Amino acid sequence: MRLVLTENLVEDMELAKPIYENGNILLNKGVDRLYKYKNKLLELGIKHLYVEDKYSYDIEVNEVIKDSTRRTGKKIVTNTFDKIKKGFLNLNTKDLKNVIEDITNELVFNEDVLLNLVSLKNTSDYTYEHSVNVSVICIALGKMLGYSKNELFKLGMGGMLHDVGKILIPEKILTKPESLTEYEYFIMKNHPELGFNYLQQIESISPLSRIVVYSHHERVDGSGYPRGLKGNEIHEFARVAAIADVFDALTSDRVYRSRWPTYKAAEYIMNNTEKLFDYQLVKKFLPQVSFYPNGAEVILSCGYRAIVRAQNIGFPTRPILRVIEDDEGKELDRELDLLKHMNIVITKVIV
Ligand SMILES: [Fe+2]
């Protein structure tokens, strides 16, 4: 399968993964003549999708966790946040715990060395899907750091709930597409503390998870909030969550900008180590991320168009490609291993 922009759908493409809307299947895997649904999909804010076509029949995209687990996580976090919004004080955390345990187990047993962190979110469901992704990235990074299963669980719970305080921020500020005024930003910056204070009432949530909620916007140079802590003053769990939060936010479509390709988000994280992010953690995390994930469409310095077919472990910028078009737009079907052609570089990621 491969990833395409919805606006680039053409006749011979078949849907490779089901599309869900409010928990129900909107279009099922295997639906052909997808281009007929192009406008409807765009209206729903679905800008990218995985398809099968003649170029991608043998390209495998390895998911970090099962799609079904991701969907369950999203449903549970949506319900949890809804209840908090409605003022429920006795939150039952059983479902939340079960799904975080499932995510932890899947990641602990997943032997894949490289993380495919492409996240295709519907902009309207951003908060919930982002919560699940931050939890997944936190647990994945925690695993690289050698955390115990129990620690991974607590970190994952913190990741899942990191933005719970946003539920208590006025909707008008949360969904404002323009930049926030100084006052609105001041209100917005209260969300870590609001979330933390709320969770203080819920005994079943570990203090280690609460610290992630409280400190995920702290930055190692002291420029973060709410306390402006520096370096090791920030709990390691929160330093992990800061990387997960920013990485997932950058690679997601937002109301005010399109998602960044993985390599660009990775570069941003890299360029801001020691300033915003912990160098030791970034050093563990980035080599495990597929900068150009399988199925991504790219343009090469020689003008060719290609699809990423496989990874060369340890060389995140030199994947194995299937070239599908030459520099004059003539159709090709040729394999190109960038590790064997060091004179060629990827200059653009289409999706
Ligand atoms: Fe946040």
C-alpha cells in the first residue's frame, strides 16, 4: 500500500485501510474507484489515505499498534474527556487502564526496530487522536530507554491524559484558527495545571502520570511553563512527553497548517535539542524513527518521482525506493536503493 493525497486520487486506486467517521466505517478496505468519493472525503477533512495500486502491491506499512487498539483508545479518551467536561467527579478509569495496558503490551512485543509514526488524523478529532498518539510515542520511547512495563504504563497514562486540562479551557480559545491574543494564550497556558488539579482527585491515576500532565510544556532551557523548570529539574517522563507531544503535533494536519513530513519534524526536534528537548532522549528516539516511512511518495534530486518501499536500518535518510516516473514524467518501474546511490537525495516529500 501507499499513501496518497486525497486530491490526487485517480481511477485505478483501491482503498487499503478502512476510513472511519465517528467510530463507524465510512468506506471499507478494498473499495475501488475511490476517486468518485474524492470531494466527499475532502469535505470531511480527510486529506490523505492509504491505497493499493499497481505501484504499491508489495509495499508493506508496519503499524506501531493495531488499528483496532488505536480506535478503542480514541473512543475511550473521547468518553473520558466528555465526562470530565460534564463535571463527573468520580471518573472510572478501568477502560482507560485496559487500553493503555493493551498499547503497552503491543509495543513491548513489537520487534520492529523502526517506528512508522505517520498519523492520519481528521482535523476535527485532533485532540483525541493526538492523545492516543502521544501515549504511543511515549511508551515507544520509554521502551527504548529500558523502562519496566509498570513505568511504561504510567508514562503511557500520562501521555494519554497530557492535555486533559484543555477540556476546561473555553472552546472559543481552543478552536480559534487565528493566533491567540496575549490574554488568550495566558488562559491556554493554564491547561497543564487545570489537568493536574483535576487528576489530583482521582486516586487511581499515579502521581507519575500526573507529573506528565503538569510538566509536558516545560522545556530544558527553562523557557517552558508552568514553572519554567530546567534540564533535570523536569521529570524524565515529562521530558519524554514533550518530544512525543511536539513530534505528533507537527506531523498532524491542523486547522491553520498542513502536516509536516516526518523528516521535517525529526529535523525540528534535532535542531532544538538542548534548547527545548533533552539531548540524551532525542539521541535515543530519532534513530528509531522512519524519516521517510514506507508508502511515502517522494521527489528525487534527479527529478524522478518514487515511492518508499523499504528501509535501510541505521540510515534513515537512505531508504529503498520504487521509481515510478522519470524527470520528464515518463512512467517507470525500477528499484533504487539510495544507500547505493549516494549522489541522489530526496528533495521533496509529496505525502
Ligand atoms: Fe499541552
